[in-house]
Amino acid sequence: MSGAESYFLSFTLYAIPANIIGGMCFVIGREKLGLMRLEYFFIYVPWLVLILLTGGFFGTGAMVTDDMSLNTFITLVQSIACGVLGGAILWPRFYFKAETTNEKLRITALSTISVSVVYAFTRIILFAGIQALM
Amino acid sequence: MSDVLLSFLIYAIPANLIGGTAFLSGRKRAQMEGLEYFAIYGPYVAFVTMSAGYLNHPESLANNATFHTFAVVLQPIGSGVLGGLTLMPRLFIQPAERLKRLKVTAICTLAMMAVYMMSRLMLFAVLGASYE
């Protein structure tokens, strides 16, 4: 697995938990809360954080190096865990009342930023450690 | 303050912000019972198990302030966010029987613990190896 192939695999694995959790929120929220279609795309933001982190630590050419177990760990396992957090992004919209488009987007944007920050700061030493291993 | 107590307090903040909200609204909407509240502490058990397994000398953590802060302050926050999400699927899946409701909560707790453990396994291994 190298280059574009591992990005594709990582995105596919990210999309599974993100769409199970976030897609369920979206489908239910369409009727109950008036979720806009634009807000669906916010669930993919933590994947961009994963790509930025791997790009920063391992270079942008391929996600990881030839080491099979580290490659599997980052491409497969980290993408799944990232997708679980990504699916949670639409979740606060169920609790905070929002009437106008502006308010809806503000809540989604704030929860997107918080989830991305939580993902980034809990994984940063993990990636630094793996970089030191190689 | 001991590390376990500190990490539990920090864990409880995001877990109760997210999971507590889910629990309170689930009491009315999804017939949640008091027992299910404790499911939000499942990932903390995973966190303590992994810390004990890989960082089994808690005093050695205190020698390195960066790793100490990372393992005791930051990791419980990330774990608490997953813990708060444990009750989320219960709001969408609402079986009529009590046993089936408990089963949904139990499966969610196990899934969240598994997600937490598999994604942090190598992190703790790296942290543990850096103390030797």
C-alpha cells in the first residue's frame, strides 16, 4: 500500500463509522431539526486533520513508510477511530436550538472545531513517537 | 492528588457534558434507567487498564513533565469524549423490552472501549518504551 492507494483505503475506512454514526444523525436530523445538506460534509473534517498530521510527520508522498505493522496501524486503525469522532460532529445540533441558517452553521462549525482539536491533541505524541521509531 | 483521581476527574468533565446531556434527554425520550448512566465510564476502565499494563510504574511518569501531562491530563479528555458518545446510539435505537435496551447499551460500551483501546495501543506502547 503506498501513495494514493493508502489515502483511498484510509478514506474508505474513515467513511464506514462516520456514516454509520453521523449518517444516522443526519437522516434523523433532516426531519427533526432541518439539517442542511451542507452540514453533512462537516463529518469529513477530522479526516483532513488525520491527513495533515500524517503529512506533517511522515511526509506527503505516501501516508506511511514500508513498515507493514505501522502502516496498517495508521492507515486502518487510526482511520476507524477518527471516523467515530467524525460521526459525532452532528450530535450537538440535537441539543442546541437553532432557527436561522447562521445559527445552525455556527453550532456545526464549533463542534467540528472541538472534535478536530480533541483528535489532534490526543494523537500528536502518538505520531511523534511512531516517527521516532522509524 | 493521585494520578488516578486526577485523570478520573478530567475524564468526567467531557463524559458528563456529552453523555450527561444524552442521559438526561434519554430519560424522557428513550426510557433510559439509572444503570445505563454508568456505561459512560466504560472507556475510563479501558484507559486505566492500558495505563496499568504499559505504564505500570506511575511514579516513573512524574520524571517527564511532558509525557506526564499528556498521559494524565490529555488522554482522559480524549477518552471522555468517546465515553460520552456511548449513550448516543441508545437515543436512535429504542427497543420495547428492557433487556434489549440494556443489550444495546452494553454493545455500545464494548464498541467504544474497543475503539479506544485499538487506537491507543501503540501510543501507550511507545510511551512505556520511552521510560526504559
